[in-house]
Amino acid sequence: MFLAKRKIKGKTYFFLEKSLRMPDGKTRKISKVLKARPKDLSQAIEEHKDYFVQKEKKAFVAFALKNYQWKYPLSEKDIMQIEEIKVEYKRIVEKLKKENIKDLFDRFTVNFTYESNAIEGNSLTLKDVAIVISENRTVEGKDMREIYETKNSRQAVDLLLHKKVKISHEGIIRLQKIIMQNIEKESGYKKLPNMILGSNLKTSPPEKVYQHMAELIGWYDKNRQKMHPLQLAAIFHGRFERIHPFKDGNGRVGRFLLNAILVNEGYPPLIIRKTQRVNYLHALHAFDQDTDIPLVRLVIEKYKSTYRSFYQIYFKYV
């Protein structure tokens, strides 16, 4: 935010102004006219901060409603809430001190890793995960595979939060390799058929994986600027899990990619908790039956609830 001075019809006016970078790369300016030149600029900024937050929310909501395609179950009301959360999340990150930002993302890493791994059957408790990630120690009596699954997720989350997970063949294969290091020696797309436990779905055969992944990545590139990012992320996730391109780690890689699509567009990452495992698996099963509504609805719900119960609560108490 900065102070600007302009002459209009011979009179001098002072404005507080802020430039916004919109999703299409264009810049939009928000202005607030002042009664006089402020004696203390920082005080003036603090006094009018809520005005700029509300204007920024309106700008992103208006952009989303005008430029993105969406369909049921995503609604106009959802889009307004999603875009407002995006602005609030950005504001939280900007206002937190450096040590608090590190603490916030360390907590996210522990919680996301615990919940994502637990969905796949990992038996480590939240405390165990905190010990492995924060103290770099093993947990006595636990399978080393579970320890490595946890350690590897730390590196993957770091890439995610720094917007270094790319939606490309190379980026996706690199992510799976990080998540499965010291667990699975085979790298790259699967060489043998696999299946989803508890499902009759036929995943992509090895000889078709590269083609199906190329089609998925092409679909993502085509729709990135057209479809609302939350719906885009949910549908991408469902299609990725249906392909099941790797020998192992498909669920965890898929949830990382869902979040990468959000984070790369400025939205906060979400957590699907193990208590939602049954609903989550039902949503993926429905997707396999060509119904994306349950999965999109679940992602919308988890986006909102993660913000309220994680980021917003943290900011409230620091």
C-alpha cells in the first residue's frame, strides 16, 4: 500500500492505493481518498486496512464470477466464500511474523501428513508424526515404511508450499519419487497392472498410462484459466486416481496434486481428515461411475473447514 498525490481540477488530493495482481496476470488498483495528507502513513494504512481487505475480496469474487466456468455443486455463494478465504489466507500470511509463518506451516505439514497417511492405513499417531518430522527421530516399534512415508512427506510439503510442484509428467513423477524414496525402488509410471483395493474399477493398463496422463495434463492446461480452480483440482484428483499411474503412492500423490493446483493459484491447501475416509472413498467411487458431484462437494467442504479450523484459529491465537 502506498500514498499517491493527484491534482484534479486544480485541487490536490491524497490517496492510499494498493495494486492487485489478478489471476490473469493483469494489475488492478484499489484507491481510498483521504481528507488530507496523513501525518503518519503507517497509522493511515492501519486505519483503512479493512476497507482494502473488503475491496480486495470484491475484486477477486468479481473476477471469479466473470472469468471462471463452474457447475453444480459449486454455486455462486460458494465462489464468494472461496475467494474471500483466499484473500483472508493471503492476509494472514502477510501479517504473521517469520517465526509464526514457519510454525504455521510446520503444523500444517504434521497435520496434513498424519491425515493423508492415515487414510492409506499408516498407524503412526499425530504425536508420532510430530516426532518424526519435527525431531527427525524414528518411533520405536513402528514399521520403517511408515517412518519413511512420514519423512518423505516433509520434503514434498516443502515443495508444495513453495509452489514447486508442477502439473507435468516430470513434476508428477518427481513428486512420487520423493514420496516413495527408501520405500519403492521402481521409478516412473507403473510397468505392471495394479488395482484399487475394495474397488472393481479397472485402472489404466501400463501401456496406456503415459497417454492417459498426457490427456489429463492437457485437460488441466486447457482448463486452467477457464474452470474455477477448486472444481479443477477436484476433477483432476478424481481422474488421476482413476488412472492410478504408479505402482504405489497414488493416493498420497493425488492429494498432493490436488493441493498443488490450489496453492499454485494462490489458494490455501486443504486437509482431508481420516475421519472423512469413508466419505472420501465413496466420493472417488462415485467419480468412477462418472458422477463428480460428491467429490467436488467434499473438496469444497474441506477447503472451507480447513481454513476455519486451522488457519483462522491459528491466527486468532498468535
